[in-house]
Amino acid sequence: MAFEGLSSRLQETMNKIRGKGKVTEADVKEMMREVRLALLEADVNFKVVKTFIKTVSERAVGADVMKSLTPGQQVIKIVQEELTNLMGGEESKIAVADRPPTVIMMVGLQGAGKTTTTGKLANLLRKKHNRKPLLVAADIYRPAAIKQLETLGKQLSMPVFSLGDQVSPVEIAKQAIEKAKEEHLDYVIIDTAGRLHIDEALMEELKEVKAVSNPSEIFLVVDSMTGQDAVNVAESFNEQLGITGVVLTKLDGDTRGGAALSIRSVTGKPIKFVGMGEKMEALEAFHPDRMASRILGMGDVLSLIEKAQVDVDQEKMLEMEKKIKENSMTLDDFLEQLQQVKQMGPLDELLKMLPGAGKMKGLDNLQVDDKQLGHIEAIIKSMTKAEKDNPDIINAGRRKRIARGSGRPIQEVNRLLKQFNEMKKMMKQMTGGKKKKGRNPFGNFKMPF
């Protein structure tokens, strides 16, 4: 995830002060020096860092902190609050026009992920807000841009409006809005052209599309991996076009995260959404408070719950809960559980949303890919129904047959069965079986990948 380096540096710094019964000005000064370095290394804008350090320092040496019973905790709370303020304070919700359709213009440079984000946003509006969007292919210059949007529309079973690449984007936008009115669609999302750099011709065209479509939102899509450049691009687009918000893409990549911490302060415009992966579901509303918690290693349970509500079949979950309580979970149930979790996104990202997960041994190196889940699926699908319902009957001969059928080594079959048994024991303990005093209910259980 983005902020990986920043996050570990800040958590290290916070841990030094966390348990202190007395915090001096010298302690605060030392901590702020480290925080300043961490932010600058994460490519946060220099002026933003300067203001942030000044604000936190002033609050941290205030009387309410110095006289507090837990001054270390108070200082951490101040850092969290100011990080939240830095990124906008609270979630900035998407606009809704008084009379539908609500028009959204997607703008940005080439390569930032504008077309893909257009598809992701439409998917989110339908899944989470139950809205009916129309995708509009108005990038007539980039080869295959129209085709890409049409492919995404097909994949999402969503309408795409296109007039080819010989009609002006202004005319395409005008006709698309008429079409959306006729068909009573809620949103019109216009995918506009980008360039490799900002030029006059591009801005002129975008201004014309803006004039004819009267958008409620103009979202600038920027690649967070470009760091400080992303902030400069945002400033330039905002000055010339008047954007209403920013969508940061590739925030799951190996990026230092400086853009997320600088954009709001520099442009005054909120980050509305963040792209956290390749899949169409990998776009999240941006919550500054939750992001601040993640950066400081405090987890983000609310986002985890929201993900589960959207991506997981609630009835199946209740059914599974019952089976766990009765200790009647089969390998088929186990596979179904894995598939449900897989829909929510990469497991290593989900685990990092748990408070204190950053301190869990081995989590740093945990990577669970679809291929590994595919191996588990192949092993379970090579079993008979009787074997899946009652794995205790799987003797040496059956194990060899399952290994052959799944094309996986026998060691993997053995490991999966062992882990499944350990998981069942753990579930039994956690749902009413007697725990031995002082014993960790998780025992030696590890994820079976």
C-alpha cells in the first residue's frame, strides 16, 4: 500500500512517545524532527510539511497536553487529528444534480488511468448508491480509448454512448446528455481526452465540453505514483478548469503517498476517491480520518465492514456462522468463504485494516494471490463429496489420488487438511468450547496458502 515507508516511520516515532507519563518540549521537538523527515521523504509538499509541523508542535506543547494523565497518547491524538485535517477533515460526498442526470466530467493527463476510473466510478455508483450511469466516450484522439470504454461497459453490463472518433467531443457530450434524459438515467460520466502534458488546445476543448455539459462535478484523475508532479498537475488543472475534486489512482502501488497528503492543502479541492487496485471494485470513497488511522497503524475497521457489506453475500455469512457454531463446516464451506473474501480485495490489504495489524509478525511479507487460491480450489474440487464433508476419511491412498487429480504436490494436500482441522478446532474454542487459561485460541493456525 501507499504510505508503507511513511507509515512505518511515523509508527516508530509515535511508539517512542506513546507510553510516556511526562512529555517535555524537548520530546515534542525531537518527535517533530522525525515526523518532518518522514513527510519530506514521502514527497509531501515542503510548505504543507512546514505548516503541519508548526500546528502539531503548538498544540502538543499546550497546557492540556502537558497536564494530561496520558500526555503521550494525547500527542498521538493530535497528530492523527492534524493528519485528518490535512487531507480534508471529512469525506466529500459526490454531488447530485437537482434535476437528473448529474453530469461528471473526468479529466487528467494521459496514462493516469482516466478511462478505467470512469468504469470503476460507474460501477461504484450502481453497486453502492443504486444509480443508473451512462458512460460517454469523448476521448476521440487516443487510439483505442473508445474501444476500451466500450469493453468496460460490456464487462459491467452498462450503457456506453459513442459517436466514433470523427465527431467533436462537445457534440458527443451534448447528445449523450439528451440520451440520458430520454432514458431516465441518473448519471452521465464523460471520459475526456488527455495529453502527455497540459497544453492550450486540451484546456480549450475541456472548457467547451464544460460549457455545454454544465457538470456538477469535474474530477481530475491523477497518478499518485508521480508524487509531487501529481500536485502540480492538480494545481494547474484547477486554475484553468476549476475542478471540484480529485481521484487518486494507483494508491496501492509502491508509492510514497505524498500526493494524498498535499493535494487538499495546495489546491483547496478534496480527494473524492482513491483507486486501490486493478479490479473494477477497486475504487473507494476517500475518508481522511480513516486514512490517517491507517497511516498511524490504528487500522480502518469501518472500511472493512463497508467492504464486507457490499461484496459479501450476507445470507451466506449467516449460514456460515451457524455452521461454525455447530462445528459442521465442510471443505466446500471453507472454499466458499475464501471466494467471498477474495471478492473483497487482496487479503494482505484487508488485514492491514485491522487495528495493530502492522505489528503482527510476518504480515509485512504476506502476499496472497489468485494463483494460490486457485491451487486450494483445485485440491478441494478433486475430492469426492464424502471427503469434503468428512475430511477425516482421507487416508494416504485418497491423498495421493487428490494430489494427482489437482495437479498439486501431496505436501500441499497434507498442509491444507492440517490447516483446515486446526481452523475447526480454533472455531470450536472461540464459539463455546472451553479455552485453557492463558492459551491463545488461534494456536498455531496459519493461513493455508
